[in-house]
Amino acid sequence: MEKLSNDFSGALRTFAYFMASGTHYMLKNVEYLDIYGSEPSAIEMVFAIFANVIEMDNEGNVLNFTHAQRRATDYLRSYCDPSFKVTPPFEDWETELYGPPSLGR
């Protein structure tokens, strides 16, 4: 059985912490904490984009942490501020929502 790398685990933990604390440096002046309880699909999409965009090498080293964060936070910025335009626009694969594994696993 293969597990995700410590590098990826650290990247995900760090991203989740700054998103949940309201202190992500890429979201300065964006009031987004209130949507955690009221609009969970927006937060779901943020984490889906982060997971879809992040890349690792064969050893599990994260190669594009800043870029994955930028794409995810740009989505949230555009969600909170419709005048903000994400550049380049999202591609379908970036915003794909995958189902969970079966409950037996």
C-alpha cells in the first residue's frame, strides 16, 4: 500500500490551516470565513482545485505548491468578488469534482 508523501501532507495541512484561519496571504482583504458554514460547496471547490492542480515527482515531492494555492485561492476570490477575473480561466480538469471512495474502504 502506498501513502501520500510527507511533502504532500505538509502542503495540504499548510493550505488547510491558512484557509481555515482566514489568514491565507493570497486572500488579503477577502472576507471568506463566513462562507465556511453557509456555502460549503465553495470551499469544496477550493480544495478540489488545489488537489487537482498540485503535482508531485516520483518521490512525492510537491513541485507546484504556490501555483496550486494560487489557482484555488483565485477561485475563492472570484466567488467572493464577481468582478475578479481568474486568469487564465479554469480548465475543466481543474474544477472536476470526484466522488468519494466506497464506504467499505
